[in-house]
Amino acid sequence: MHFADSLTRATKEKSPVCVGLDPQLAKLPASLPKTPEGVLAFCKGIVDATKDVAAAVKPQMAYFEVLGWQGMKVFWETCAYAKGQGMVVIADGKRNDIGSTCEAYADAYLSAGSPIDALTVTPFMGSDGINPFIKRCTENEKGIFVQVKNSNPSSGEIQDLPVGDEVVHEHIAQLVESWGMRHLGKETNLSCVGAVVGATYPEEVKYLRTLMPHIPFLIPGYGAQGGGAADVLHGFVPDGTGAIVNAARSIIFASNKDDWREAAKASAEKMAGEIGGALRK
Amino acid sequence: MHFADSLTRATKEKSPVCVGLDPQLAKLPASLPKTPEGVLAFCKGIVDATKDVAAAVKPQMAYFEVLGWQGMKVFWETCAYAKGQGMVVIADGKRNDIGSTCEAYADAYLSAGSPIDALTVTPFMGSDGINPFIKRCTENEKGIFVQVKNSNPSSGEIQDLPVGDEVVHEHIAQLVESWGMRHLGKETNLSCVGAVVGATYPEEVKYLRTLMPHIPFLIPGYGAQGGGAADVLHGFVPDGTGAIVNAARSIIFASNKDDWREAAKASAEKMAGEIGGALRK
């Protein structure tokens, strides 16, 4: 099934919550070893605790790469486990390159047998760095989320530079819409090409939705970074689909004591309730 | 020793040639197995063949990541081998993220014991995505190369957008100079913060050198992508240092027969001679 269609089905069935798997060793529950094995046990526990309420998980690759190749082994095991438990798996790697190197990244993460459903990518090198990913998406029913407007304080240093009567990220949004609109799902009319748009910039979320009507949004910055339900509301399309909202710390590190699984589940449920409530208004 | 100082010593002693390790399985010498072990044997052979003429190697991470965690194991083994043979090791990962995630990438590749000397990074998220890398560079005598103007045809879609009376990549160049000029090496007055500037845009190379007088340049695009010695000349600082020029395919795949080592060495020597000749003029 087309990525946007399967993502949308999952968000309708569960919620548009995406659980960010940012397994920082220092923050793992006290009972777990600070090793790759501890990270795997933690990620599996979070998947088990949240799989009924959250549509997706987003493993952040940096926290696996910092553990060397043993960490990458655990990354793949985490992705396979989450996929097996019925979650949409979004690898957050923000990869970018061109030509045959870009093809290698696309093959690494979006090949036919991969447990990963979608990858975050950076548009900095233009369409040469995007088209090889889109090719794999259409061949293998995968997705990408292109960074458009990030949630961090300094994202504007480049993304908000004025270009004529718009700014850089608005220009990129129009590129993303043009890249994506040729590859729409039958059920949703949404593309396999998505966009990363930070919850911490709610005015931009609203305007960017008008620039990218066919583009699924991955909205990070909910919870610990300061974004709330009202901030992400305008990232959805009119029927209340088309967006997935990520929170990491506020869910996965809700407790570091023996109740960490229950605390993670409760936090994900609370977030799903907040967003669901805002969407119903 | 400060990264810019050690890089410059290596380029003076050998040449400013950087050998791009892009080990595409399909292009490996016919005698090698198309496996992670074959990739490792290939990379070690290229290091052995070029270590006396080229200052640095640049392993392209995508070609290792596409082999799964076994590929990442070989990536680390390749970096350690090249470092042990006296080459400067530049990991080409174009990583970018913010906050604790950016710190995790910095710790992954630029920690004190890492065999990697420098990492390529993407400036798209602004200084939040750069400062954690610079912190590790100053602590551990490492370097970064920030993408400023890439060598590919579509790099201008974002990097050449007009911002007032300049373009986006010129604005980024000024950010890079400001990030880098506080962290200069004593021998060279060059920074541990470098820039990626494509050989395929020689006019931009020349102008960007004036905008970034303290910044070492990593210049890709030599050889197979079309750049030549005259195109990279203006990326050097006036004393003929301050830049390293990367070629991958034209060196590592100079032959896929049994003479692949000798052919790689001859290609690197030819390139070193071309650049040296142009610099002496």
C-alpha cells in the first residue's frame, strides 16, 4: 500500500502520535544496563507500551550511531521489532547526498525488504539529493520526510532568509509540493513525499499547510520542546489526517523508575487525547 | 595538534589530494568478493596504494551503511586502518541535527579516541546544529567541513537563491567564517571549521575564498565530476595551503583488473602532479 495511505490508516486506527526513540544512555531507566543491549531492551519496552496508542515510532539514528556498529545492529533490530508489532517506522537520519551516493542511502534504508517505512532527509543539495529517494519510495511503497522548517531556535538562520517576497523555507515547501504531487496515494490524495515542520513555529505550520496541500507533515517539537495541541492543529488537512506529531523525551523518559513502561504509555495516551480533542473542536 | 595544522602538515608532506573511498559493490575489482569483507580489502588496498602521495582519505558513509551494521563495522575498520597508515581521515556523512542529538553525532565520530579526524556536516538547521560539533573539535583536536556550495548540478536550487544582494551559499559562507575564526591553529591561522566547496563551480570557489579566509576547503568534484586543476586553484590560500581536493572514481576505480592498486596510485600521483603544477605557476 502507498505510504501515505498506510500511514493515514494507522493514525485513524490509533492516533497521530509518533514516539521518538531517542535512547540516550544516561537517561535510560535505572534498571537497564547502559549498553547496546540495554538500548534494545528499552526500545522494545517502549514499543510494547505504546504500540496500541501511537501510529508510529521514530528512531533517532544518532543515538544508535554513537554506540558504534553494535549500535547500528541494535538500530536495525529495533526497527524490525517495531515493524513486527504493527507500528509505522520512521528512521530519523536526515541523510543527504547526490547521485550514486544518494542511491546508496536510499537502498540502505528504503529497499523492498527494509523494516523502515520512511526516512527523514535534508533538501540542501536540491532535487539531485531527493529524486533517488523518491524513486525508491514509488518502487517499494516507502516514504520520505523532507526537512522544511525545523523546530530549533536557530533554524531561521538559513531557513528564514528572505528570498524576494518569501523566505527560504517557503521556497523549499513549494519544491516539496512539486516533488510530491506526482506520487499520491489513492485513498488519501497525499504523497509519499512528506515534510518536517516544527510544532514550535505554529504560524509557519499553518501557512506551510496551504503551500503543501498534498504533503504529509511530520511535526516534531511537541512536549519537552514546547509545542502543544493548539500549535500542531493546523498541520492537519481538513479531514483531520495528513500529519503525525512526534514527542520523544516527554514519553520515553516519563519515568526512569520501574514504572517506565506504564509512564510512557500514559504520556502517549495523554498526548493522543490532547491532539484528538483539539481536532474534534 | 589542531586539526588545520595537522591537515596542512600532511598536505605539504604529501599533496592536497584526498582519496574518496566510495566502495560501490558493483564496481569493486573483479577479483574481490561483493561483500563487506571485499569492501574492507578494497579500502585497505587503496589506502596502501595511495598513502604516500595523498594526505587524506574520505570514506563516504552511504556505501558502508547500505551494507547494514556489517558495513558500519567495516567503516570503522577502514577508518582505523587509514589512520594507522598515517592518513588524515575525513568521514563523509553530511550529518545534521540539533541539541543532544547533534551532541550524539559529535560523540559518535569526533570523540577523543576516534580514528576519524573530521566529519562533513550540513548547516541547514543553523548554529544549533554546528556548535556541538565545534565543541568536540576544540576539545579533541578534530575538524568539520560544513557544506557551503556543493558540486552537483541542482545544488543551486537552494544554495543559489538570492538573499538581498547575495545568495544563500554566500550567506552561509559568512556564517562559517564567523563560526570558525575563533578556533584557529597556531601554525596556520586556519580553523578547525572547514567548508565543502565544489570544484565544478570555479567562480564560486574563487569568491568563497575571499569570504572565508580562515577556513580550510574540502573541494570535491575533481576528475569524474569534471573539475580540473585550474578550477580548484583559487580554493587555496596565498601560500598554497588551506585546501584539500577530493577525487573518488577517477582514483579508486582507475582499473577493476588485477592492477587496481597500481592504477589507483598512478591516478593519485597524476592528480597530485596536476595540482602541484598549477600551484607553482
